Amino acid sequence: MKNIGIISVGIVCVVLVGLAVAAGPGSGGWHRSPEQKMDYVKSKLTEKLDLNETQIVTLDRIADEIIAEHQELSSNRGAFKEDFLALLEKESVSPEELKSLFDTKKPVIEDMMGWASVHIAEFHSVLTPEQRATLIEEIKSHKGRRCRFSN
């Protein structure tokens, strides 16, 4: 009886390790870099919308700009996290302190919305009406689902 329990635990461990390896970084699982995510999005857009060469060049340029802007935003993330953790480490935290800290992020978010709007409008302008309709259908088909970067 004891052997069955040991074998069961062993099988469960093997299955869990197998699942972890299958969903790991090299398999398109949990840990993708922003560049890898962008490459995935670009390949799906190119495939689903049947982009021509001019559209691909535009998409590549927009993607490169977004990655550069993301890297700039990421470099500023550490200071905010440190300030947030410092507040949480205090004996008590007031809503005003938290709101004040969150207010420091508003200009960054507004800037991000600005450049994102420019990029979305630019990509939209190079699509044909048929491609726009396809894009809208693809977006609708993903409504309510989290983006998983899988096929």
C-alpha cells in the first residue's frame, strides 16, 4: 500500500515538471520578452490581414517605436515600485498618500495614450477596408479572453 502512495506521488511530480517545462520560456509559455510578444503580434497581424510589403514596413517601424517607448517606460518603473513599497512598509497608509503617489503616474499614462493613439491611427490608415473588417472580427473574437500569445 505504501508503494502505491510513493508511485502516485512520483507520477504527480513527473506530470507537474512536464507541464512546467512545456509551458516554460522556450515554449511560448509564461516568460516572453516584450520583443518576443511584439514579434508574435506582428506575425499574426501579417498572416491574418494578409499585409502587403508597404504595410509590413509600416508595421515593423511602428513596432520598433513601441518597443523603444516601452523600454523607456520600463526604466522608470523601478522608482515607482520602490516608493509604493516604502508606503506599504509604513505602520499606516492614508488614501491621500496613495493617491498622491498614483498621481505621479498620470503624466506617464497620458503620454503613453498619446503615442499609442498616433500608432493605432497610423496603422489603421494603411489598412484596406477589408483588412479593417478582418481586424475588427479578430478583436471581437477575442472579447472576454486574456491574451495568451498562443496559436
